[in-house]
Amino acid sequence: MAAELEFSQLDVDAEYIEQRCEQLESRELIIPIVKDGEMYEITRWGLAYLRGDLDAGHLRVWS
């Protein structure tokens, strides 16, 4: 994602994006398409969050 033009305009680096993806994954808002991969799929919980139907603060964090 860090190589994408949209993200380069946000002034974020690959490490920051990786940290954020780890947080989203720990809350089951995204899951890797391939185990230990770098491509993710939005889960049904993630879609509910994006629609405003879910407060992510109430989700359990998995480690």
C-alpha cells in the first residue's frame, strides 16, 4: 500500500501501514487473503464498521 499514490500523499511509510493493518487484523476487521500475506480482505465486521454500524472500541483484541 505504501507504494500506492494515494498513500504516498498521506506521508505514511510502510512500517506505519503494517502496524495499522496488524491492529485491524487483531480486531478481526480485516484478514489476510493468504496466511502471513500482505494482501487483506475486509471482514463482515470491517464492513459493519465502515457503514457505521459497529463501534470498533467494543471489539475484543486478539493477539
